[in-house]
Amino acid sequence: MYDYLIVGAGLFGSVCARELTKKGKKVLVIERRSHIGGNVYTEDYDGIQVHKYGAHIFHTNDKDVWDYVNSFVEFNRFTNSPLAYYKGKLFNLPFNMNTFYQLWGTKSPKEALSKINQQRKEMDGKEAENLEEQAISLVGRDIYEAFIKGYTEKQWGRKATDLPSFIIKRLPVRMTYDNNYFSDKFQGIPIGGYTKLIEKILEDIEVRLDVDFLKDKALFSELAKKIIYTGPIDEFFEYQYGKLDYRSLRFMHERIEEENYQGNAVINYTEANVSYTRIIEHKHFDVVDTSHTIITKEYPSEWTLGDEPYYPVNDDKNMALFKKYKALSKKEPKVLFGGRLAEYKYYDMHQVIASAFHLVSKVEEI
């Protein structure tokens, strides 16, 4: 008999397992996939750590969380400075003075701000009714057309005029020549990859891979006094109210016999007629000396049952459905639900860890 059965060996489940073990609890972690780490899983390809499920850059202002992950492995000082490829030209991201100079030739913050404000005027006196109008009201039409429209329509599989305005609540605009995508105080990537971090977090904790909890829920539930479930909440309840919607991704990994393919870790392709949203070159996440490189093209796709769910579609319909499942979850006396799939919520990694801390702090003593 275990004190806790944790379903899912991703970041949330792994942190819960470590913190409960610190409290003297006997923990078993089971994972449906053949590897630990969930979507932060990295795999060594001849000396290059490949982010198998898309680029993950750790960033936070929470020193406790930063110190926590650094207590397991050393992080490098990687700074995320992506580029945007639009009509044969490269532009710096996030939107900053470099971007405005490349787009308009403006050299001062005053000039750039004047250009943006002039273009925002087309939304004066109007309430933004969709994503397109919301974006224009924030940054103007030029930036919207070049960097937001095509990328967003590919990402969500819908026209920007058919997407709700709340998807873009705000857009970062910097009146400095600063290409650091995140403004957080702490940023980096584990040296040796994220799998190494998860291995350290789960060290000396029993983990069983290729185990599907939902195929024999009753049997597995007998193994522990309490369960922490991190999988899709609608699947736990056998989709009795219907399926929650997600956007999914396909990843095409390619080995290239060159030292350096694109010169940057991430380049976004913002035009709608380019089917992928970005190309990741993994060796630039760390200092790696190899004669080859690995790139990954990301293709957004509609999610269907059996696909990996990545981005929850948090519109009114899906949130109403999620609330029904959440109400059901509160009637499960021995099951605690947490993590991005169980909470139907997009989380950054530092938020996942903070959420795991919060759950463990709230669990009743056994």
C-alpha cells in the first residue's frame, strides 16, 4: 500500500512526488508514456538535447522556484531571443526598437510610438469584437499583419476575425533595443536537458512507465490511500459530458550535416502560406560543439482523440464544459486533480511547480 499514487510523470506529478516523499510519504508514480518528463522531455541526439515536444525555456521571477530547480541540476544562462521571418526578411522579437527600425526605419522611441498610435486610430471609438480588432487596437495594423495574423491563424486553425478578442489581452511593446523575449529575472535551460532535471527530482522514487491508469482505474486505485491525477479531466470521467477541445502540434525532426543551420534557437514563420509556425534549432539552447545539427518544424493541427493535447481552447463553450467536470472532481474523495490537463489550463513551467507546491501544502495528513 502506498500513501500516494501519482498519475503522470511530467513536471507537476514529479514535483508532487518529490515533495510528498520529503514529508515521509510512500509514493508510486505511473506514466502512460514510455518516458518521464511529460512535454518537457528532452532526448540526446549525438550530443544535442532535443526538445521532443517543442521548445521549453524556463523563466520566472519566483526565486524560491528558481532555487528549487537549481538544487537538482545546474541551469545555463540561455536568453530567449526569437526572430520572425516575414516575406524574406528577419525581424527581432518581442516587438521592440529593433523590430520597429527593421519594419519602418524609425530610430527613436518617440518616432516608433507615434507610428503605432497613428495606426491604432482605426479602432478609435470601437469595441474590439475579435482577435484581429483587439490586436490592431494594441499595436496597429502593420505589426498585426506582419507578425500576428498569419501566425495566429495557423496556431488556432481559424481566421483571426473568428477568434475571440480575449486570446490577446495584451501584447508586449518595448521602447528599447532589447531582444530578451521574457522580462523575468531568472531564465535558463538545464545543462544536459530537462530529462536530467526530472530524473533528479524523481531520484529514489518508484516510477512505472507504459502504465495506463485509466485502463484499470479500480485496480490502481486500490494501491494507494490517495491519488494525484494529472491527466485530462474529461478522460478521467469517460467524457460523460463530452470532450474538451485542444489544439495539437506535429513535430518534424531533421538531422542536418551542418554545424549551424539558422544561427538562432527559434525562428517564427509568420506568413499564413508557410504551413509550420516555427523552426527550432536545438543546439543553440546550450553551447554544443557538434559537426551536425537538429532542427524541428512545428505544425499546428486540430486535436482529435488520440492526439497529444497541447493548448486548451478556453472559450465559453469549453469553460462551461470544464466547470461540469470540475464539479465532478470534487466528488472524488481520494483523488486530487492538478496540472495543465487536469485543470484545463495553460501553464508555464514555473507556474506548474508553484501549483504543485500549493497542492502538496493543502493535502490532508494521512
